[in-house]
Amino acid sequence: MSDRSIDLTVVVIYLISITVFGLWIGRKHAKTKEGYFLGDRNFNWILIGFSLFATNISMGFFVGGTGKASKAGFAAFNPELLGGFMLTISAIIFIPMYLRTRIFTIPQFLEMRFNKTSKLLYGGLFSVTQFFSAPLGLYTASTAVLVLFQFEINSTNVVICSLMIACTVGLYAILGGLTSVVVTDFIQVVIMIVGSLIVAIIAVHQVGGLDALFASVDKDMLTLLRPASDKEFPWTAAFPGQSLHSAFYAFCSIAILQRALGAKNVDHAQKGLLLGGFLKIFGLVLFVIPGIAGSLLFPEIPGDTIYATMVRDFLPAGISGLILAGMLAALMSSQDSSINATAGVVALDIYPVFKPQASEREAVIVGKVFAATQISFGVIAAPVFLVIEQGIFDLVLKISGFMLLPAGVCYLWGRLVPRVNGAGASATLLCGLVLGVYYILTSSLPGLRSFLPEFVHEAHYYHVYPVFVLILTGIFFAVSFMTDAPTPDKLEFLKAHADDRAHLKSEQPWYRKFYFWWGVYVVVVLGLYIVF
């Protein structure tokens, strides 16, 4: 059997095994609304943390993140550090409120705080974003597979690879529900971490060790905060642009927070988000170190193909197939969460508006059909990214950031400022949708570049991000203060209850309490910024 056949066999066995396991594990929980979308609210903090990490670390980080690290070095790690920190802030400010209200989807907060229109706008925006983002995830995975097996990267091969991947992840995510997603994520994180550690160790060894690696690159490659003039990832992009994106992602990302809504209680939800923050620190080894090493070993190839090239050239047959399985696990754990979250929003937030008398079963079927359509579209449209000029890592951050931005503004100020109202939220979401789509298209597609001022096109997208935040914040406050103040029933649920903090006064020993480990986490993150 050839090396290529061995690797392919390993991948096929993995895909079949994880699909069968996902279907089996979700069979008991997919019969009711609470079971299908929230796992019967029975997830512990370990499952939540691992699943959250798996959802966040997509294949884009292995492929695009490594490519970005090959150019920006440690600065490519900022999204992980800032993202993890903001998850812990969300655990403190938002999670107790979400669980107290027992909402089924994150957009339902907007209905409680503002009105049904804002819930529909965010739910619709999320569904459309996930629908049109599906091709990017499948394209990323297909690229890695084709590079590893040394096939030509063309439209036909991308579609074939995308179809094979979609048939596995789509099957258990659509049929098995959130329980299938969360439990398979746990397994896939283990595979991801083990595989990436092998690649990192071998890549560093090929360079001559860590000392040789650090001595061979420019000092800017080893700093988290690069100069403001840097074109790849200046510190002025990390603060405030990346920080705001990370905050909004942690406060209201539907795909990320859905598993927190399924927690046993507030204590498990908060510790789960904190564990996710700790796990995100692994990003330094998962893609940053391999990216820097790859820039020395393969200076002549595109950054987005470095990771797959290292796997193909450095690892023996079978092991390289296992690593590819880990990369596919990263894709699957992101895609399955997207599929489940989209099905939930369509079934529980959008469809009942058009058919209020719809049965629970009918609404769930509609959500599943939409999710199946989403991943089918992803297969068909994946080849479009063959003509995109921007790197995968930047494209992922740009799309996710600007599509989430208007909702993030509404969640942030809706949580903190009582005077803002539904009219302001609706106006913010509508204007944000128009601005975000326009900017993403004109800054990403070469044929539309002339429709964006050159100085905006030349600016880093995280320099543009805070400007959009200020514009939408201005719209939110202006419309809110020009219209009636919200009624008391829209504000009452924001007030903290004694139950929110009950677990903090429990008899747990100090070393098991959330705030102790949160303090440890903050010290670690600050230490990384001080050292690097």
C-alpha cells in the first residue's frame, strides 16, 4: 500500500468513526426541543470548555493561522489571547443573566431587552452569515487535503473534497443535535492538540531547536505587539480593533455560547468558558510556532499551504493521515456548531414568526432543512475562494468581525445602558448589516475595489473596526434618545439575582472556585504580554 493510500485510509476511518459515534451519542437527546438544541441543559464545565475551544479553533487557524504567523509571528496569537480573556468577561457579565432567563438561543435576549424585530434582524443576519461563510470553511479544509495528497487545487477537486467532508459533519450535526456536537468536540480537541504538538515538535527540530528558531527570525516576529507601522498585525490593530471583535464574539456569538446555555448551572457555564480561555493559550503551539518555523523551512511557498506541506514532508505515512484527521476535526467542530446554531435560530426564532401555530417538530424540521441547504451551498460555492487575494486568516476574521459588530454593539449597550431601546437596536442592526456587507465585499473582491476609497482599502481592517463601532454606537444612542424610553419590563431581568452568585458562596474549596482560577488566568495572559 502506498503512503498516500495509508493516509487516505486513516482519514476515511476517522471520518466514518466520528460520524457514527456522533449519531449514536445524540440519539437520546434529539427528540425534544430542549434535548436537540441544548442537550437537555446537562453539560458540565469540561464538555463546555472543550467544545467551545473546538468550535473556535477551526481549520482556518491551522491553515490560515499558520500562514499569518509565518508573516506576523507571535502577533498572530493576539486573537486567541484577547478572545480567551473576553470569554471570561462574558462569563461574569452575561452568562448568569442568560441562564437565569432560560433562553434557548442567544438572539432571544434581544427580544426580551428590546423587541421581536431586533431578534429577527440578528437571527436573520447570523443565518445569512453562516450560510455564506460555509464555503470558506469547506474551501480551507479542501485546500489542506489537496496539498497533503499533492493533488491540483482546482474547482473540481475542491468540490469533491468539500462534498466528502460535508457528508460526514452534516450528518451527525443535523440529526444528532447539540449533544452530538459537544461530545464529538471533546474527542476532536484531543486529536487536534496531539496532532498539532507532533507537527510543532518536528518543525522546531527541523529548524535546529527553539534557540535556533528564535535566533533566525527578526525580533518583531517574537513580539505580540508589533510597531504601529507594521503591515501584518500592528499593535494598533490589536487594541482596540481586535479587542472589540473578541468582546462582541464572547458576548453574543450564537455558535460559541449555545453550549453555555446547555450548562447544568451557572457554575458549570462560567468554568466552561474559563476552561475555553485556558485552552486557547495552546494556540501558541498549535499554529504560531509551526508558522514561524515554516517561514524558515519553506520561504518560497504561500503561507496558507505551509502547515499541510510540513505534515506531508516531515511525517511518516499514517501519522500524517492522523494529523490531517486532526485538521479535519478542527473544521468539523466549527462546522457542526454552525449547523446546530443555525438550525436553532431558524427553528426557534425565525420560522415561528411566519407560522406562529407551527408545531415544535415542524419548526425543528425547518431548521434542519435550512442547515442542510447551508452546507450544500458551501460545497457548491467553495471554489469561489480560489480567486480571493486576501489570506484565509484575515478573511475569516474580517467576515466574522464585521458581521457580528452591529449585534455586539446592541448587546454591550443593551446590557449596560438602561435608556437604549428597541428602535435604536433595530436601526443599529440594519445600518450595521449594510455597512458590513459593503465593506467586506469591496475590500475582499478585486473587481469591487474601485467602490471603496483607497485610504480605507489600505487601512488594516482592525483600524476600520473601531470606526464602525463608533458610527453604530452613535446611531444606537441617537435613535434611542429620540424615541420613547424602554418600559420597566424590558429592564427588570437585567438586575442581578441572588441565585446568580449562589455558587460563589457554596462550600467548594477555594481551589475549585471560579474567581481563583480566573485570577490565575489573568496573571498568565498579562505575563505573556509582559514577556513577549
